[in-house]
Amino acid sequence: MRINEAPLEEVFRLLKTTENGLSLSEAQKRLTYFGYNEIREIRKRSLLLMFLSQFTHFLALILWLAALLAFFSDFLHPGEGMRHLGWAIVTVIIINALFAFVQEYKAERAIEKLKLLLPSKVRAIREGREMELHVRELVPGDLIFLEEGAKVPADVRVIEAYGLVVNNAPLTGESLPVSLTPEPQKGELFTSKNIAFAGATVLSGHGKGIVFATGMHTEFGRIARLTETVQWEPTPLQREISYTSKSIALIAILIGLFFFMIGNLLKRTFWENFTFAIGVIVALVPEGMLPTVTLSLALGSQRLARRKTLVKKLSAVEALGSVTVICTDKTGTLTQNKMEVKRLWLPESSEETFKMLLKIAYLCNNAAFVNDQYKGDPTEVALLKFARQKISKIEAQRLSEIPFDAERKRMTILCEMEGKRLALTKGAVETVLPLCTHVLYGKEKLPFTEDMRKNLMETYYAMMDEGLRVLLFAYSEDIPEENMILVGLVGLEDPPRPEVKEAILN
Amino acid sequence: MRTIYKKILVQISDDFISEGAAYFALKVAREVKSHLVLCFIHERGQEFEKGERLLKKYFLEAEKEGLKVEALIKEGRPFEILEDLIKKEAIDLLFVPGDGPKKLDQLLCSIAIVKIVNLGKLHPKRILFLLKGNLPSWKENANLIETFYHAFKTKVFLVCCGKSENFNKLLFHLEKAGVKMEVEFYPSFSHNIIIFQILSKRADLLILEKTDQRILGFLRRRESQKLIRETPCNLIIFRPFSKHEN
């Protein structure tokens, strides 16, 4: 039985813990076995190896060979400046290696940013006593408190929840809050509503949970580890440099050999020929290529920085120029992440229909206006803001809710308003429209005809073409979500950032 | 399902580490209707009430599943006790927890070393089997995969590293047995590729064969040991026993 499917007694048994938490000795034993609860880099190669590799790539090896030949030539025929050339080549190798090492080292620090998403302290229960622990000392089986505003420190099976709502955005990218419950849940762990994941934030409420996974074995750790499996492909420039340096090396050696043979034919001494050949080879090796490339990339990254582009790896400067397709996140990156109601469509523009739409927008809504601030999902906040701008507070009593979920794509609340019980629904057109049998025309409810459906769909597609997110509003007077009365469409937009248009044009 | 494991032995210890070994042993025994032997080994002078309680718990669970089960409490060195039991009781498969006794290679039966890193995913929904090298024990590997598939009703991923005719034989056998699986082939074993496969497929359990100890196996052993040390999910290291291939 998996941890999310188990009833509470079974959870304690599975994790070998009790309501008093773990004993101190047991906690210590588990800490030794499972390790610290921390996100750590599983380093592919040591820093030393990373540093040494900057001296051993192909172009660097050619330069080493050239330097060696220069020193050897100076040994045979001193005073011809070959020693200075040798030292110049060595200096070029060292400077480039240091530069490249620093760049690569900085780029590998991605994990450091992920670590910031975990908290540092947590309240837990051990041996029946409440105590504050360092998060890294948490082990599977620990009983911890989940408190409003705090970050979840490890993967936790919830055993108590009082209005406990979390935001799993660091894991899923979705800002939709998730209400947690201690009840057993079937299905995947990842979508269970009784699991709080490391990195999530407790938005409201409080509760208790038992840790079942820590450190790199949490979902968060899995993501961190996945980022480390990325294999970097050489950029087009790196491939060209590699190809060019191999070609140059071959040509230089061939030409050197050629001149050596000519010298032989001209009956010069072996060492004269050898020295001459070395001089030709060293002259042909482009010592300046590496620093020139590095410098031009550095200048390029500075120019990009002036245009507000941060370049972490120099080779990306050239790679950016070779890009043909850009894949980008939308919400919050291209857009301002501020939903607004942009357009409405009503089957008939009367005050009654409009008021009904506003009531649904106001009541079928889990966003709240508290302390002069709107709190909740951005779409719901937009609808609440819109409704509050048009009408003052609506008196109604919420009786129950069928919450929104990704499969049904709609949300319904049952409420008592003006002496009548109504089920108010909002959701995606494709899931709500099939449930509508009537349409609200002012004070009348008319059957929903095919012509009306056609008209609605045309408007829906037109709104979609404008880039709006469209929701359909309806209600039913009897059984919720049956024989519903269509009220209207609302188009919402998350406006793009002002600089996006120019960025895309350019 | 025909099985080569008529008798299964599992070493119980008095801490959470053996929970995994006992759990998998029970499930496998239930699937193949084997005789299950539970053995708690304690050192001289060590208190064993906790171990006795655990033994009783697993014994009752096994009985509830309708299994023929024996429970033993032994005193002494774990390796010697296990070696003795394996000979006397003609054990086919031994489950030991990850910190089990050393020198397991000398034991005359198949061995499954169970290492648990995530207590919440003890029941696997996705199992990744890593097959590498020549796979001389392909029949036993196939049997094990089939057993786990049926025991846990799980999704099976096979990652085959290397080129061996035995991979095809194994796949054919599994297809005939109705095992639904996803297979990926790689020219050679690579730690990074396997880690990526485990993480991206969200495998809950990794099963791999114990690497050979020959000198030429040194590099392969190093990569495998790195995978075992840094396993991203629960792990079973499986050592097949040659008699089962005949």
C-alpha cells in the first residue's frame, strides 16, 4: 500500500513511528541511514578534474605542443626569441583555462538556487516533546507541523489538516492552490491531496504531517537531480573551433614535414632542418585564436548585458545567434500574470442577465478581498475584482461546493440567494455548454436552440482568436449541473509585458 | 505461474531497514505460492523482544495470505546462520535488507538485497529493470520480472545495456508471459543515462543484477556501485543462482 492510499493507523505503521514522533536514538539511526535532508549536488566530476580539463582539450594540447617545440628550439638555437614565444603560448593557455573554468563553475551552481526554496527550521515532535529542528536533520518518520506562510521541508503525508492549503508552484509551475486533507487518496502520489511536497508553501491553515522522504529522495530532489543529468552539447562555435584546430594541426605538421624534407634534399644538417621545421609548425599554430574568440564572446556578452540579457556561459553568445526556434514560458514571463476581464458576451444585453453574470462571478469564487488585498487564483481574483467594481456585496449563503479540477474543468457552488437555492457554475465552454438546456433572456428562460449555439460558438472562437481565456457562466435551479441556464461568456486576458512586443519583433 | 522459487527465506532485523525485505519477500511468496521462512537473527546477549514482535507480525500477515510460513529465531552470526539455513532448508531465494551480512556471494541460492530510500513508495507502481552485459541468467531474470509484474500489477521498464542475444530471448519469454513493458536499448551501461531513465520515468523501484567481481569487471563494478550508492529510488540488487538456469 502506498503512503497516500493508507489510512492513518497504517501510515504510522509504514513509517515506523508514533503520535509521539521518533525517539532521539531512532532519529539519529535514521539520519545515519538516510543522510541529511538537503539538496546536494551529485558532482559528475571533481572541481580539480574540471579545472584540469581546461588544459587538456584539443586546442590547448596543440598549444602545449607548440610551446614545447618552441622551448626545444630555443634549447638547440638559443637567442632567437623562441623561449619568449614558448612562455607567451603558456600564458595564453593559462589565462584561457582560468577564464573558462570560472565560467563553467558559475554555470554549474544552478542547484544553489534550488536550495533557497527550502526552509531552514521546522517545528517537530520527538519523544512526545515539541522542538525546533534544523530542516537538514529531519528523517522519514518525523512528525512535523505545517504552518501558514512556512515552506514544506520534506515530502510529508498529512495526518491533520485545518484549512490547510498549499501552493505547489515550485514543483508543478501551477499557482493553483491545493487544499490538503488527511484522508486516504487513491491514485498517483504526485496528485494526491494528502501529500505535501518539499518546496511547496503553506498558503493558509495549518496541520501536521509525517515525513516519508527527505533530501534527494523527495520530488524536489528528483527535479534537482534531473537538472544535473543534462548533457551539454557543444555549440556550433565549439564544434567549429574543434574542427579548425584539428585541421590546422594537421596542416602545420604536414608543412613542417615538407620543409624538413626539402632541407634534407638541400643537404642541410638534421638539426638545422629540425629547428626550421619546428619554427614553421609553431608559426602556423594560431596561438591568438583562443584569446580572440574568448575576448569577442566576452565583448558580445557585455553588449547583451546592456540590452538586459544575462549570459552565464560565453559559448551561449554565439549559440544565441544560431537559434532558429525559441521556446518560452508564457505566464509571468511573456505576460504580467495579472488576469483582467476584457470582454463579455451575453445572449441578450439586459440588466437582469448582466446582474446574474456578476452574481455568478462574485459567488462562484474562492478568491477573497482581505485587508485591501485580493488573494487567490489570478483568474478568480480578476472575476471578483470585476464583479466588485460593478456591484456591492451580494447577500448569499454558500451551502456546498463542487470544486474545480483539471478533468471536469468547471466549478459549481450551491447557495441560497434571495430565498432561492441555486447552483452557480463557471468553467470551460466545452464542459459547461453540453449541460445547458436553456438560456437567460432578461427575466425569461428560453430553450437553447441550435442558432443560439452557433452564435455562441462563433463569439467564443472570435474571443479565442483575440487570445482571451474564455469561461462560460451558467446556473441551475434544481439539480446542480443539470438542465443549466446559460448566462454568458467572459473573456479574460493576462496582458503581455510592454517590452515583449519589441523583443519578439527584434 | 511456474516458479523456480519454491522456498523463500527472509532475514528480519529489529529496525525499519528490514521492512522492505520482508515486504517484497511476502509479495513474491504470495505471487508464486512459495513456502516462506522468516528468520530473525540476534547476537548473543542482544534483546530480541522487538524482533520477536516483528516476526510475529509478518508471520500473521503471511498466514492471512494463505502462505505456508515458518518463523525462526536464531542466535549467532548472520552469515553463518543464513548459510546453514540455505543448505538445510533448500532455500531458493533469500531476501536480505540493504545492510545485510557481507560475503553473500558465497551463499548457494539466489539473493535479493533490498535497499529502501523512500518509505512512502514501498509498493512500486513503476519498476525499472536494468539488464546489462551478456545476461547469462536471462531465464531467471525473466522469471523475476514476470513475478514482480504480477505481484505488484506494476508498469515495467526494461533498460538493456549492451548487445546480447539473451536480451531477445528474455523479451520473447516476457511477451509470451503477457508482461506489458517498455524497453530501451543502449550500446553500453552509463550511470547518467540510467539515472535519467529512473528519474524521468518516476520509477519507484530499481532492480539490477549484482555486477561480476572479476578483475576485468572493475570499471563496470565502479559505475554500478555508484548507482547503488546514489540510488534515486528503492533498490533491489539481485544475484541469480546458476542452478536455476538448468
